[in-house]
Amino acid sequence: MQKLHLKGDPSAAVETEPLTEKLNGIIEELPTDGVTLRHLLQLVGQDGLMVLTALLSLVFLIPVSIPGVSTVFGAAILLIAVSRLFNRELWVPASFQGRVISTEKLLPVFRRALVWLHRLEKISRPRRLHWLAADGPIGILNSFALILGAVLLMAPFGLIPFSNTLPAVALLCLAVGIVQRDGVCILLGYISNLGTIIYFSVLIGGSGLAVREALQYFVDR
């Protein structure tokens, strides 16, 4: 286990440039032969772990995600959320830090997803429902919302359309809302988490019904 010294307020707004421009700069610096979580953390630097959360969420804004990525990126977001909850430095298992993911596969997904982030950023406005972006108890609640979104992202439904997309939307809205101090964006994150839970409940319920009907069919024969 290794601590990563990325200090600074993870919820602080990135004031020097828009979030999309910052993320686009990070994407352009990705190595061509593959990228590791360690390298992504180094690229983000001191700008805040919510920026990294937004970046990792972007890859899932397509109906079916790249196999295996949701486990690595979901675990990274989960660790970021936990470190934010306890106000501790981020630590990541070495095995996750060094796992290589194809840049060739990630780049087109990131670039397509940035279009949606740009749209979200255009409608995001700081200080809306500012109490939802405050520190203290509501900040703790927001950290738990991030943890929930990460757990939902890691759920074993990756090949089912929208099963990664819905929790990724929740995480992206929460990250952008925290960075921009936009309570409306954070509220959208909560709604997306709820929508994901409902969607997964329907999937699980439908699967259980299908299994029961199949068993009943064979019993009746």
C-alpha cells in the first residue's frame, strides 16, 4: 500500500482555466503506449482529486464501457472518496497504480465524453443551492454519495447498456458540483445515484423472475 502526496483541498475550484480545458490538457499528455493510474495521479498534481474523479468518470459516458476499466477506475474513485471523507492523504494499492490501460482505446472515449462535460460545464453555475456544496455535515454526505457512486460503478453489470453510464453521470455531476461549488450539479448527482439504484433493482428483479420462470418451466415438464 502506498500513500500519494496530493495535498490541497480536493473540493477547491480550479480557477486558472475551465475544467474541460484542464482535463483536455491532461488527456493530451497521456503516453501513447498505455496509461497507468499512477501516471494519471501525477498529471492531476495539486489541482484536486475531484478533477481526477471527473476524468475517470468520463470514460463511462458510453452505453457499454471498456471491459475491466470499471474495476480499476471505480476503485480509484472509491479511494478518493474515502480519503476525502476522512480528510486524509490518498493511498492506492501498488497493484492498482501500475495496471496499464490502453491509451489507444481510452483517447477516443475521453474526447467524445469531453463534449458532454463541456455541455455540463456550460450550464453549471457556482453558488446555486450553495448549502449543498458546503463543508461540514453536508460535505460528509457528499463524500458518501461519491462512495455510493463508485460502488455502483464497480457493480458486475459492465456489459449491460447504461449500467456503468448511470453511476458515471452521478460521479461526474458530483465532482463538477464540488469543484464548481454548484449545489444544483450535486443534486443531479444524487438523483443519478437514485436512478442507478432503481435501474439495478429492475435488472436484479427481472433476472430473478426469469430464473424462477425457467425453473418452473422445467419442473412442470
